[in-house]
Amino acid sequence: MQDGELNLDNILTVSEITGQIKSLLEENFAEISVVGEISNFKAHVSGHWYFTLKDANAQISCTMWRGVNSFVFFSPEDGMKVIVKGRLTVYPPRGNYQIDVRSMKPAGVGELQAAFEKLKQKLAAEGLFDEEYKKPIPQFPEKIGIVTAIDGAAFKDMQSVAKRRYPAVELVIAPCRVQGPGSAEEIVESIKLLNQRDDIDVIIVGRGGGSLEDLWAFNEEIVARAIFESRIPVISAVGHEIDFTISDFVADLRAPTPSAAMELATPDINEIFAFIDDFSYNFTDKIFSLVSDYKETVESFLSSYGFKLPIDNIRTKEQYLDNLFYRFQNNFDNIFQNSKNRLELLKVKLEKFDTNRILERGFTLVKQNDRVITRLKNLDKKEKFNLIFYDGETIING
């Protein structure tokens, strides 16, 4: 080859050099674990996750594909320190190298605790923990919905408590995973499923104890919001007495254990029977006591001046009427007796009269009358009458 001529044998295309780098990196970095802080986290609509892992001096792009990321039990956030496992790859179109993440976990309990406190503050600020939104737990439920693993010890414990305390209740189980990737989504689905029914009185959401990582599904925001949005009262019963989750704060009632949750949700049948027996035993005495008390009260009212006054007024009026009747009867008797006496006196007087004298007198009057009539008939009509006229001043003889 002459000077100045280009040796094409040593020249690589961009694709060729990128391919060589890709092969070299992927062969030598097929299984790596990297710790760093998440930044620029994006959950794409496709389901894939894209983020950057960084420390104080460098950063590297990361990709976690849909399906693989479903096994992550927590929700990654910017600023969270995590440990990722995967392989180093190259993205040829851009020539960038990145980590193809196969698994992710918090770098320590401190990171999960920080995420817990961050979400707790966020939801508290939104009012999801406020007492004004807490719904009352029914005292005598007919059906209790349960959201837990059907094969877990927690479900068996709740069944045992319900059978012992209140065997009349029905348990409706909406089974779900309570640990591991995808468990939060299943818990949400079970809560929504029970809310579609009209016969559930209260829901118990819970599981047995475990580490912070084991209980993390109940610290997920989607679970907290599903509990808050439930129209049915929810009792949270996650872990042991010392364990607290976000679900405990947002639920209508928190129970320290699943068994305690069932005790809070059901009445004790023994206490109910004891109450009925006590009530039946004391019922008669209580009724008689009440009647006696009311009787005394009524008698007290009847003997009071206010009740005596109307009776006294009635009796006074009755006495007044009796006096009037007595006076009327006496007056009537007097009038009748006087009239009777007058009639007797008149009878006596009539008996003393001489009927012959009365007749003679009558005949005499008749005769006198006849004479007057005869005289008037024989009177000379031309005979002058002595007439006297008076005109008010002068007397004129006619």
C-alpha cells in the first residue's frame, strides 16, 4: 500500500463498533448487582419502567420490562436507594449502555421506612386519616367480607373466632395474595369486588405478621386509596400488635391482629345470652317496680290541692243545687197549701150564702128592668127635654 492510501481493512462502521462493544459488555457483565439512588423514574404506559441509577460521581440508565417489574413488592420513587440485579447491555440506536434490570429491592430497611413515612405524610395531608371520614362498625353484622390469603393462618384464626363468638354470621372471602409482587393489586381488586355486593356489612383486610418487606403490600398507595374509597366499613388487621401499616391509618378501625379484628367485628353470643337471661329474670320485678312508682306518682297527683280543688268546686255546686231544690220544694208546698186553704175558705163562704135571697133579688132586678123599658116606650116624643149646652163660656138652656 502506497503512502497516502486509506487502509479500509482497519475501518469499522458505527454499527460494527457498537456491536463489538455490546458483545464485550454483555459477555463480561452478564450478571451484576448495582446499588444507587433512583432518579427520573418513569412508568411508561406500555408497562415498562425507565429510570437512572446514580451516586455522587456517576449515573447509569436502567430499564425494567413489563412482567419483570410486576415482581417488585414496592413502588419505586425518586430518591429511593435500591439494589438492582441484571445485565449490562447496549442500546445500539443511541450507543448508550444501560442495565437491563431483572430484580429490585430497597438498599435497606431504612429506605422502606423512609418511603413509608413519605407516603404517610402525603396521605395525611390529603385528609385520608381524618376521623370525620371514619365509618361506624355495625354491632350485629350479618355478613363479613374478608380480604386475605385463603390458605393463610390469619383466615383460619378469623374463622375460629367467628364460630366461637357469633356463629350466626356469614363470612364472605375474597382471596388474594398478601405478600410479594402484584399482591397490592390483588388486595385492591378484592376490596372492589366486595363493594359490588349489597349484603356485606363490614370488611376485614389483613394478614399475619412478618417483616417490613412482607407487609409492604399494605403500605402501597393504591391499597390505601381503595380502603378509603370503600363504601363498606373496613377493619385493618395487618401483622402483629407492634406492626403498623398505611392501611391501619386509613381504615375505619385498626385491629392489632386478624383474630382481634374478628372480635371487634362480632358480638359475643355468650354475652348476648347472659343479657337475655338477666333481662328475663329481672323483667317482672322491674315492671312491678315501675308500676308501683307510677302508682305512687298518680296518687300523689290525685291527693294534691290542684286535683282536690275541682272536686271541692263540684261538691259546692252540688250542695248549692240541693239547697235550690229544697227551697223550690218548700215554696211549692207553701203555695199549694195556701191555695188549698183559700179554696177551702171560699167553699165555706159559698156554703153560707142563701140561694133563695139571691133568687128574690134577681127577680126584683128583672121587674125593675121591665118597668124602665115600658116607661121608655110610652114616653111622649114631643115632650121637651131640659137640655143644657155649654160652649165653654155661656150656658144656654134648650
